[in-house]
Amino acid sequence: MSALTDADIEHVLDRVQARLDEKRQATGVALTVPRGAFRRDNDWLLVTVAPADESVGTNEYVELLGEVEDELHGEGLDHVLLVVALAD
């Protein structure tokens, strides 16, 4: 995943949010990718994912990130890591 263009990154972020939206419909757990919440680390794209509200439990949060990561890897987006957002 080296030399990602801005368009490539936008595509990945859109795919991540789409998967999170699908999970929200299935589980009721609302997670979101905050604007600009990503960074590149060598060949990896690290995407921060935050709970949409304070009602999201830690266990379900982490489990859903793992599920979405697995689904993204299944789509060929192998060098994407979803990162837990830290509370302010």
C-alpha cells in the first residue's frame, strides 16, 4: 500500500465508514472515522475510529474494530489498521 494518493486514502476511509455503518445497522453500535483521523506509517494506513457517543462499551468497540479490519482485509485492503480513539 505504498505511495497512496489522496484519492486512495479517501477510498479507504469511505470503505471503513461504510463497514462501520453496516455494523451500526446490525448491532446498534455507532462508530465513526473523524475527519482527518488517519496517518501513514511505512506501508500501513492507520485509521482512527471513535465512538459516536459515550454509550459504546469498550469490549464491543474493540470487537467491532477487529471484525471490520478482517472484512477490509478480505476486500484486499491488507495494510489498514483501525486504531481506537483515546478520550480527551
